Amino acid sequence: MADVSIRNNPRESRYEINVDEAVAGFADYMLTDGLITFTHTEIAAAYEGQGLGSQLVRFALDDVRATGERSVLPLCPFVKAWIARHPDYDDLLYGTRPR
């Protein structure tokens, strides 16, 4: 069984998912005051179909929630679709949180 880990890499402005220490995918973001904008999510072809994208997005959104400092603007179609399938994350969306 593969060792999967996920982390925020602020130097690269992205969350990364690693499989056995190799970067298998990432979710790029941009930060502004009170907002995190997810711009692109990518899983390497060798790792597609394993649910890694979903694990990555869930981790990233849980991290945003835990910090409590920013709303989410999902410009990335994958992140946007994931949130649409998981309405318990709607409260993180830009325009739905009190400022």
C-alpha cells in the first residue's frame, strides 16, 4: 500500500499530494486579504482515478476552514465541482461568509 501525504507548500502557493514521497498532484492558489483563490488542480496521469484529487481538495478546504482567515474562490473547475458535490463546504465560498 502506498504512503500518501498532503501538505500546504506556501513557497510554491499550492497544496501538494505525495505518494511514496513523489508529488502526485497539486492545487495552485493565490492569496489576498481574506481570500484564497484556487486556480488549478492537477493529478499526474500515473495517479489518476485513485481519488487523490478529492483527498487533496478536502485537505486544502479543511485547512482553510481550520485557519478561519479566508473565504474560498474556486476558479479551478475541479475544486468548484468538488464543492458542488459537498455542500457542507459551501460556507467557505466567497460571498457566503460574514466579513
